[in-house]
Amino acid sequence: MSGPRFEPVRTVRAYERIVEQVEEAIESGALCPGERLPSERDLMGQFSVSRSTVREALRVLQARGLVRSRPGDPHGAEVQPFSPAALHKSMTTLARVDELSLGELVQFRMVLDASANLLAARLRTDEQLAEMDAAIAGMRAAAEVGYDAFSAADIAFHDAVARASRNKLIQICTDVVRSIVLGLVSGKIAAAADREALMRQSIGHHEEVLAAVRAGDGLLAARLSRQTMYDYYVGYVPVDERPALRALLE
Amino acid sequence: MSGPRFEPVRTVRAYERIVEQVEEAIESGALCPGERLPSERDLMGQFSVSRSTVREALRVLQARGLVRSRPGDPHGAEVQPFSPAALHKSMTTLARVDELSLGELVQFRMVLDASANLLAARLRTDEQLAEMDAAIAGMRAAAEVGYDAFSAADIAFHDAVARASRNKLIQICTDVVRSIVLGLVSGKIAAAADREALMRQSIGHHEEVLAAVRAGDGLLAARLSRQTMYDYYVGYVPVDERPALRALLE
DNA sequence: GCTAGTGCACTGGTCGGACCAGTAGGCTAC
DNA sequence: GTAGCCTACTGGTCCGACCAGTGCACTAGC
């Protein structure tokens, strides 16, 4: 009964075809980071379209973080090395549209950080362990300076752990979600009256986590890191969201 | 010694200012999904720029998934509800550029799915439990039909678990990473000679996981789900990446 | 000889105008 | 009252133009 299966003809914009072709070239490795695209005027010849169309395609590619163009650059747009900037942008948008609550974000960080610690405890090298040591030393020193410095050292520690997990997706998501969370609460933390006590407590917690990582006890490291994160942020999470956070603690 | 601190003047393109303004309007809620932007010709008046500039801004907004324009639509571009499409796109790019290996992706799925199961075991409602039951029944029925149907039912189960976790970030990331993984391996699974045995085994594993969720045993559900995912995909992961996956298993 | 300075050719960013195919909704003819 | 046409408008694409900025070759000076 069914005749030849006709598929709906999807009209494809000219600039989309260009985006697809360039994207394909980059993803297939035909174009490597650092290499240059031809100039817009060359591209309009190669694709047989007008410059407006070429430019719209380049805008899309730039929005996706694949290329970057600079006015006056005689070499054309530059193919960018991958950066999680686009990922970061869309996740930030997601959070800002208020689709995501602070509780969900912190909960996600607890999940990611715990997993990173679990993996780090089992996969870390001695150099990575040294990095974590250095980061905690930095936290201790920075606590005397102020919250901003402390926060930076704190980030360095978590980054070292994430790197030790050897999972780039964990690293990227950790980075993205953390910066969103900090954007939401860093002002409140900096203004907190008892932030010195908070920082001192946090250093102690981090030392315990590191000890577990050093000992190779992944489960302990994961549990401690969850608890550390919980204690640090629970005060800023609305009361009705806290039970969901506690559901992650044993 | 240091005079007044001058910051470098960052030249901002006209179209970027437009993107920022519209983005702000959407993220602040001044523009809601479903609402329409003025026509391009109106916008060029409001922003005092040419239509090319307006269009470049719209291309960027469209690439970020915030608006969508249709040729001939007399009402102007439509503000889109948030969709993880942009997130998906950038993560897919990341995977295609080979920044992400299959091992890392599967490992990330293990982390997400285990967390979703842990939370689901502790937060699920009876309706959600019924959804999971239905999904497993669907898997059993679909296994007779073929791999595609089975895969769809499998997805339905994991989605139900993710929803029960009550964390939208987990749901979204689960969805995105899963579709990338499936894009990489679904062909191989469909072609596997022993896929019937694989499906039957997988159903059994899922039933065990669901039993743990039903019993409220979050730790068990998490461990079983990690193991299930590992067993299902380990055959497609390069041998040298497998130890990292096993590091997630107790 | 080499360096410092200049000029040029070309770039991307923006503008304005033009045409086309498509759509929605009002209007007309039945 | 309804079916079908008409029109005003849309977004997609093209063209040509101008500007400010950049890199490089060339030149003038040491």
C-alpha cells in the first residue's frame, strides 16, 4: 500500500551549507587549529555566494567557537583549538533562564567532584598528588589574603583533582558548572561575616579529601568531597532544596 | 608608581551589542518563549544599524538556540524555549574533534546514570516507579522486534530514572551524552551477532537495578547501574581505556 | 649592512539598496 | 458563509560601496 517513500524536502539555507562544509573540514581534521580560512572575498568565490551569506556562515561558526576573525587580519579567519567556551555559554544560558536552580547546580557539582575524586584516588600520578599538595598550601596562604585568593586556590585544587580523573568531560563540566555556581554565590560568600571560619574549615576538609586520595581510598575520597561541597554551599541553597542535596550523602 | 589603571578598550562589534541586548531580554524574562521579535527591518531601525548587522546578530542568536526564524513568517523571529540542542551540538563537536574518546563518554555516562539511580532510589514517586516498570516491560517486548525498538525502550527507562532524580542537569547531560555514545556504537551493536543475548542480559540487569531503586537502596542501584553500563559497552571501548572504566566499579 | 619608518594592498565590519520566494490574513466573488 | 485570490510583508540572498585596521614589502636613514 505504501508507494515510494518520499522524504520531506528540507530547504537548506545557503549559509547552512557553508557552515556544514567548514564544520566537516574542521572535524575531519582537514583544517587544523591555527590554520586560516580563505578571506571572505575568496570564500564568496569558492562557494559561489555573496559575501553577506559567507559572513552569516562565519558568524555561526564563530558562535560555535570553531573559528575567530579579527578585523584587518590579512590571513582570514583562524581555526580555533577546541575550547569549552561554547559549552560554557549554552550551559550558562540554561542556568540563567532559571531552568536550573542553585540546588541542582550544587548537586551536580557534588556528583562530578565526587566522581573526580574517586577516579583520582585510583588513577593519580605522584606529580598530580604534588599539584594537589601545592594547591592546598596555596589555600592556606591565600586564606590570610582574602576570599578571592582563597577561591582561586580552591579552584586550583579541584582542577588538579579533575585532571587526575583523566576524563576531559568531567574536567570541562566541573569547570563550567563551578563558574556558574560561583557567579551565583561568590558575592554572598565574600560578604559573609564568618568567612574566615568557613575558609579554615574548608581547608581542613580538603586535607581530609586529599589524604583519602593519597591513600587510594576512592570511596572515602568521594564521600568526603561530597560532604565538603555540601557543607560549603548548603547555607546558600534554599531550605526546600536541601533534602535533595542530602540524598547524595550516605 | 602605577598611575591610573587603564583597561584595554575592547572594541565591540555592533552585532555583538545586539546579541547581548536580545540575550539579556530573553534571560531576564522580558522576552518569553513563543513571543516574537520585531521584523529585521524594524530591528534595524530600533538598533540604528543596517540589516546585514541585524541579520548577523540573529544568526548568532539562532546558533545559540535562542530564536528561530522562518522565511516568509510575517511575525518575525520566534523566541525559542530552551532546548539542549546547542549543548548537544557543542558536545558533539567536542567528541568529533576526537577530544573525547568513547571511553571517556561511557565513563561519564556511568557517573551520571549511577547518580541518577542513587537519587531516584531515594526520591522517586510511585508514578515514576510505574514508568520504570512500563519501560522494562517495553524492553522485553521490543527485544522480540529488533534492536532499534529495544534501544528506544532502553532509553525510556534511563529517562524515567533521570527524571526521578529531579535534577534537570543530570537529565540533560544524560540525554546529550547518551545520544553521542549511541551515535558512535549503535551501528556496531545492531550488527553484533549475539545481540539477542546482549539484550536479554541487559533486561535482567535493568530489572536488578529497578529492584534496588524500588527498595530504596541507592548505593546498590548506583553500583548495579554502573556495572550494567560497563557490561553493555565495554566490548566497544578500546582495551587501553578499559581500566579507567573499571576504576569506577567497586 | 641593518634597522626604523612609511605606504600599500588587503582584511573584516558596516552600510544601503535591491530582488526573490514564501507566508498570513484580509478581501472579493461566488 | 465559504472558498479562493491578492496583497503587503517577511526572511534569504545578492550587489556594490566605504571605512578603519592590519601585515608586509619597500624605502630611507643610520
